[in-house]
Amino acid sequence: MSTQRLHDAVAVTGLTKRYGRRTVVDDVSLRIPRGSVTGLIGPNGAGKTTVMSMLLGLVRPTAGEGEVLGHDLHHPKAYLGQVGALIESPAFHTSMSGYDNLRNLVRLGKHDPSKVQELLDLVGLGDRGEDRYGAYSLGMKQRLGIAAALLGDPELVILDEPTNGVDPQGMRDIRNLVRRIAEDGRTVLVSSHLLAELEHVCDNLVVIDKGGLRYQGAMDGLPTARRDVIRVAANGSSGNLHELLVAQGFVATLSGPATEVTIGETDPTELAAHINQTAHAAGITLTELHHQRQTLEDRVLELVGNGSES
């Protein structure tokens, strides 16, 4: 077995999809390490769902080569038995219980029926399995959809917007569930417009914009032109505080009523304490002093420009 097969669940190059003259995915090359949680993000219409659909054999690529779980991308029947997916909203019989819906899928897919209760427990529906699916909350429906994706004990799990429309508690439940799935040794590819959620669970990111790849790699490797800063403000003129800090050798810029001090290689806690001491010695009372971190959303928007993330 090649080194690529050993280390990557997905390894594709030049993945392209055109509909007539419109290019939806343009020459995208991906590597998704085995056992990782990889977030797929980008603005609306960036091509994320199309990429997932090509990996699942639902959409035929116009061009591109590669492997999924060691099998040729162009022969999805060879690997789909090892892949579980939730694309868009799950579709179940509303009048049937969650348990019976999964039992139907077990029969159709010839899976192990003993997995049904085990998976209901895994997704937090162990005591609600006999309830009608139509009575489930949106978060519960999404979790049942994830349980269905896991019926075949897949190596690769692909989830498209699993937290879409879910309330904060439901988001937390699904976030924890994604991490538990990965802890079992599976590879997870997940897309979401809620970047803060991905920040909590992903090891790696793939950023797509206008059908093209903009970044792939570790979360902390996402490029940014901005740095974390210490944001500080005081009573009275903001200019006085800014002038004081610049005179004392701080790299500081005005930002509205506050001053932002570049952290650089200095420990943020030590820098904040030094700023506080400097202001106090000059008789300036601070009204704001905190470490302002670049969020994942800040860095992605900087990379792809303005747009609604999804």
C-alpha cells in the first residue's frame, strides 16, 4: 500500500466541475489525513457541497484524479461502503419512530441490526428512540441523520452543514458528537457556516472561494495579515494614552476610542501588565484592557473577502 493511502483518507488533484460554461469547482487538490476532523468552509456558492458530492459519487467530476480510502475517485462503488454521509437535511418517515427509521435503513443496507440502539445512544437519542421522528426538534433530527450515516461503521464520515438551523444547545451536542466520532478512529469532513463551531472541533481546514482552493492545512496555519493585539482605553482623550504608549516604545495604533498594541513575540499577559503599570505611573486610569484575538471568522474573511460564510 502506498504512503498516500496509509496517511490520507482523501487525496485528489485537479478536481473540477463545469456545467456548460460555468465552472463550479476549479482545479481543487485536497489531502484529508486519516483520523482527522477537517472543516470545509467558504462563502455561499463557493463549491463546497459540489466537492462533497463528487467525493460521494453523486456528481461526476469534469476533471481530476485521486483516491478515496485507497480507491480510485472515478469508481465510487469501490469505496462508498466505507463512507457515511449527511448531505443537507436528513429524510425520514415523520410518522415512524427514530428507532424504526434506522431499522428500515439497516434492512435496506444489510447492516448489523444490533447497531441501532448503540448508535441512538451515541448520538444522545437513546431514551427518545421510540418517539415519532416528526416530534423531534431540528437538532434531534440532525443527530438521527448522523446516526444513519454511521450505520455501516464507515471509515470516512462526510457531514454537510450538520448544525444548520440548530439552537445553541443542539450545536454543542453535534460538536461533541463530531469529536466522539473522530475519537473512534474515523475521518470526518464537515462543512458549516458557523465558523466558531468548526474552530472547536477541527484539526485541519480547507477554504474554498469561487470554486478554487484558497487554503488547506492546520487550523493555526491559516494566514493573516493582522496579529493579535492588546486593546486598551482610558478616561479622557484616547490620544494621550496612545502618545504615552508610543513614547514608551510600544507598537500602538489608534482604533476609534481605543488603542491597539501589537503583541509580537511578547507574552500577552506580561504585555498587558506592563501597559497597565505604564498607564498607572502616568496617572491614567484604564477603562478597557484585554487580549483581542483573531477569530477563525476574521482570518477566513480576510482570506476570501467579504461574503456570508456557509
